[in-house]
Amino acid sequence: MSERQQESRLKEKRIATLTLGCKVNQYETDGMRELLEQAGGVLVDIQETADIYIVNTCSVTNMAERKSRQMLHRLKKQNPEGIVAAVGCYVQSVPDEVLKDLAVDLVIGNNCKKNIVSILEAYLKQRQAEEAQERRNNKQSNALWLPMDTVTDYEDLEITHPSEHTRAYIKIQDGCNQFCSYCIIPYVRGRIRSRQPEDIFKEVQNLAAQGCKEIVLTGIHLSSYGKDFQMEEGIALLDVIRSLQEVEGICRIRLGSLEPRIITEDFVGELRKYKKVCPHFHLSLQSACNATLKRMNRKYTIEQYMESCKLLRSAYDRPALTTDVIVGFPGETEEEFSTTVRNLKALNLYEIHVFKYSRRRGTKAETMPDPVSEAEKTKRSDCLLALTAEQKAAYERQFQGKAVQVLVEEKLGDGLYTGHTERYIRVKLKSEQDVRNQMIETIFEI
Ligand code: SF4
């Protein structure tokens, strides 16, 4: 059958998508949505009755997997006749479990998302020919996933319009080689793969032509970008930033989560030349105690992390530094946690995203001794949440009454708009005119 004829099977099918997890997943869902639309599908809201539901799942925590499962079941209940496709990380994490799940009709792993149209086409053809019961007994044939440790190609998905009008998250890297002891991601996303710089440039140019003003470069392990091109850490990423700096219409470039080790004197010296790069950096930390970091298999010390922050603070005016911290990692004693608190106080970051450790099947930390009780994890989490609230308020107070540039994103009503400053501080402002997608100077008021 010709491609044109095959595509007609999706024509006018009502298709709803749902994304769980990170910005990389969001980008990939947006890419799939565009492919489905090009194939004639009609995109509808997830609350509506659809012919096909696609759930781009997440497996970063037990909670994320549970939510993925719940959503798949809820959608099957919403329309028992609809096709429910489980896509992505949860599929890679526990393929056998997903295959047995009667709520799921189609099982699609990572690096198969670009084939979403042909997979659905084939399934619709097969479904026409089969009895429902047989189909259920034969779920194996409705599954497409690859063992991720063998995948070496970057999956070419692209977007031509961003899901948020002013800001686009651009996926430029996939996979991770770090194997932090608590993390399932290297198993479900595979080894590092980088996107070709010319593809990134073309996509950003196209988005800018449509009015997008801000881009955020994202990846599973962004700092590894270009290592698979046999380039030194950081060099290829700087090359991409340099080229994007030239794209007309793009006013801001943000970087997604970075490894502290990439922040060297040379890297920062080069980065600061690119004026569109926002003074807002997310440096992943996870613990501020060296003993805990070692058990987590993180490959830096708290002293190196502090040095990275110092370098950024000397290169940029009051940069917004943010991070992630896990509390209650196996064996985290009271003393280790106190060390983390002490160092976080000294670091004085803009924002700390706090996570309670949750045991992940198949990781090294799964069998580590000395688990921390849930009550203790909550206590430690509350302690860090209080600390970050205090530090965040103090950071924002520095800008009180000062002029800030805001990229206006949304209209709230009654002449009220909202957007973010270059340091990613959310600001509300009043205007008589429609100022959406404009860069406005305003006086910052808390
Ligand atoms: S760097 Fe560590 S936490 Fe991040 S994806 Fe890789 S293994 Fe997971």
C-alpha cells in the first residue's frame, strides 16, 4: 500500500495526547502531535472522547509510574472503544507489566516515537482484521520497543510551533551515561545521543519566524551534548549557543539542567560572550554532603559545586542559581543531612527543588542498606522547603523597586499580564494594551 493510502487510516481520527514528566517528554509529545496532524488526525482535548489516546509516560519515580498507570486506566474507562497507547519511559522500565495491562492497546518505547504514524496505521489495519479477544491475547504483536542500551541514533523529531507561544523547549540531547545509583533514566533512555547542530538551528529559526522569542535548550543530560561527536565536554554546547545567538527574533536563550562539572573558567568565559543567554542556571546537586554524593555515584564534590557557583556569580550579575536535592537517600544520617543543610545555607541558591528519595526497581540504590523512614524524609523535606522559601524571598527582595525586563506570556484578565524576567522571576504587570509576547520594562514589585 502506498504511504498516501496508509496515511488515510488516521484521517479524521480524533486523537488526544497526554504528557507526564519532563520537558524532553513534552517536546517529544509536541513532535508526535505534529506528525499526527500532518497525517490527517484531529487533535482533541484529553477530556474529550477520542478514537486514540496517547500517553507519553514517565518513570523517574515510583509515583510517576503510578500516575502513568492511572492515566492509562482512566482513559480506557473514559472510552472503552478507544485505542490507548502507552509510550515512552514507563514502557521501557517495565515492558512486561505494560504488555499484560488490559487497559493498554499499544506499547511504544523510546526512540520509536518518530514512527507513531506508521505504528498506528499498522495497528488500525490489524484491528480491523481481528476479533477483540484475539487482539488482547496477542498484545505482544502490538508492542514496539527497543532495548535502549543498543540504541545509538538520535531520534529525529521536530516541532514547528511551540506549545507555549513565547517560549519553546528545544530537545537537543537524549540518553545518559552517568548511572547515578538512584536513577532509572539511563536504563529507559539509553546512552547519550546528540542532535545535529544544523537541525537545531533550522528548528529555532523556524520558531523565531513564527514569533517565538525565548528558547530553552533541554536534554536528558544536557552537559553531555556533543560527547558522541567526539568533542570535549561543553565545546559542542557552546557552538550551538553561538549559532542560536545569531537567530533573529530570539531574545533569550536559557539552558536546562547542567552538571556542575561543565562550569569551568573556560566555559563561563566563553558563555558570557553570548548576551542572549539568561543569567539563570540550574545546576543539579542532589546532596550537599560528600559522603551521600559518593553513594549516589555523583561525580563531583560539594567543594567543586561551590566553585561552579562562584564562577557563575563572578561572571554574571546576581545570577539565579537553582538546583535539585534528594532527601532521605539510603544511609543519609542526621549528621550527613546537617552537612547538606549547612552547605545549602552557604550556597544561598535562588530555588531548591526538594525530592524525597523513592526506591527505584533495577537501580543500584534499590538494595542499599539503612533506608530512611518516611517520617524522617518528610521532616528533612520540610526543613529544606522552609530554607528555600526564605532564600528565594531574600533573592527576589534584591530587585524590589528596580527596572526589570519581562517577556509577557499570558493575559490574566482585567488588564493584568504575567511573564518572567531574564532570571526567571515571575512578574505580574498591568497594561491598557495587549502586550502578550512583548518584551516590557517594568518596575519589580513583590
Ligand atoms: S545524570 Fe544521574 S540523575 Fe541525571 S539522568 Fe543521568 S543518571 Fe539520572
